[in-house]
Amino acid sequence: MGSKLAVEVEHASDIDLARQAGSGDELAFEEIVRRYGPRVFRIAGRFFRQRSAVEEISQEVFLRAYTQLGTYEGRGSFEGWISRIATNTCLNEIRKAKRHPEFYAADLTDDEENWLETRLAGSSLSDDYFERGIIAADLADKVLGSISPEDRVILIMLDGEDLPVKEVCEITGWSQSKVKIRAMRARRKLRKTVERMINSRRTPAKGRLR
Amino acid sequence: MRCRQVRKAIDEQLPDAAEAGRRLAILAHCEACAECRGVLEAAEMTARLIQARSFQEIEPSPFFRTRVLAAIRERGAVVVRRQTERLWSSARVIVASMFVVVVVLLAMNLFAPKPVDRIGGEDAVRRDSVERIVMDDNSTADESLTSGQVLDTVFAQGDSYGID
């Protein structure tokens, strides 16, 4: 009986699951968590890097989704609906936590400086190791930390994950023109930060740069 | 292309992703212009950093679903507790006023003067009254007297007052 119910739930459509879960069916909501857990984790991973933080915020996303199930009317996709909740929850959490700090080239660790030097020298020998490793991600976090969370997530989605603009609009709930303009401004801002970082490597006498 | 156009184009899209004609124009300009070459280099570096940051994938642990459901139940319990607290806070005034009424009634019962029998007056409670002696056969004070003796006494007293 139980396994039959589980199979039914497994094959149920998103809208049916949302209705059942909204009326208190735990099994239905468990299926929603199973289906969209990886997606919510991926979204949270754009904002946070530590597993514990990602898990915590993902849990909060599902708690919010559970309490807001009544507002889902099935007009858009459930995936888009839950993605928007996830994005907004993460943005709120980041806004609550701190203001985005200024980036200083002098804050780079030795490893990050080495990565930068290697890249600037045009070496591709260690690309795989460096670019997929923690060092580049750490440096990226520092640089991306200098722009607003909204700009950061747009760049990660568009330039990092190569998502189409339409999908980014669905996730964020913003218009296409807003996404495009915001992305261009964010790229320019970030590019200027990186430019200063590169220049400070080439002319270290300039010292601490903003 | 001018420097301004090149920089705007770079911020919109890296040359690698741009269409062939546009890409060639940007690259040709950057060959000749050191400043724009620096801009292109920084833009490429930026793109690499963003890709490096996006590489990380975290999958939900096998216990994640259990944790979420436990948190929902816990939050449900909290909601019930909050509702009870809210209910109690609104009912508090009523309960307190009921308590005050009960206390006042008790105090009145204990400390207020005893009610007096309006019909019989003081005589009604006298232990040695005729009616009491006649009606209360179990009275300890008059255990030795029978009802007949009492009646004899009463009639004898009546004779002395001239009652027929």
C-alpha cells in the first residue's frame, strides 16, 4: 500500500504534487524535495561555497516553499517558481549578512598571486589544476565579493554557467532588458577591478589599490 | 572601431563569443591599442574567474529530505505553540477577571455579616425557645426531658399567664 502510494507520488505531475503537499501530504512534499533538491542546491551554490551554508539555505528555501505552496497557481513551471524562491532567499540572506566589501589587490594570498602570475604569463600548463581548483574559486569569490549579490548571481549564471538570458529572467523574475543591462554593467565593474589587480601586479610600487 | 566602442563591445560579450566580423574588428583594434588590449586581457581574466567560481557543484546529502521534513514538523509545532500563546494572551484578561470575581465572592462569604432571620428575629435562634425544645428531640441539653414533660411545662406556664 505504502509502496504503491510512493510510486504514484513519484509519477505525479508538479502541479498535483504541489496541491497534495499544500493540503498537508508529507509524501508529496518529500517528492518535491527529491526532485528539486539538486536545483536548489545549485542556486544556493552560486551564492555560498561551504556545504553547510548551502544545505542550511536550501532547507530554508524548502521551508518557505512549503508555507507558500498555496500561492503557486500552476501558471508558470514549478521549477521556475521554486528557483525564484531560492534566488530571493539567497539574496536576502546575503544582504542580511554583510555589505559587499571593497576588493584590495594586497589581500591576495600567495597561491592567488601565483595563479594570477601564471595566467598573466600566458602559461596553460596548469590550467586544469588551477581553474578547477580552490585557488581560482577563492580569488573569484574575493573579486565577485566587490559587486552586489544581484550582479554576482547574474554573471555566474550568464558567464559561468552559460544559461540563456530567458532562463535567467525566469529564475530572477526580472525582464530581459534588465538582465542584459545589469550584466553589462556588472562585467564592466568587475573587469575594472580585475584590471586594477593586474596593474598592481605589474607595477607593485603602486601598493594598495581599490 | 573606436576605443569606446571596443570596450562597450567587450563588456557586452567577449570576442570569442561574438560573431566573426565583430570579433576580428575588436582583435584588430586591440593589436594596435595597448589600453584596449589591457581591457580585453582583464575581461578574459574576469570570465575565467567567474567560470572557476561556477565550477563547484554541491549535491544534497541523502539525509537532506529527512532534515527538511523534520524542520517542517518542528516549525509546525512552533506555530501551534505560538497560536496557543496568542490565544492565552487574549484570554488572559477574561481568566483574570473571572479569578477576581471568585476571590471577591469568597471574601464576601467569609467576612460579610451573617444574615438575620427576618421572620423569627432574635428569638428564632434562641436555644431555649419553646419551638426548638419541642421540635429538637435530640438536643443534648434537654436529653432527660420527654416531649410530654415539655408540653406539660408549657401548658403549666400558659395557665399562669391566663392562656386557655
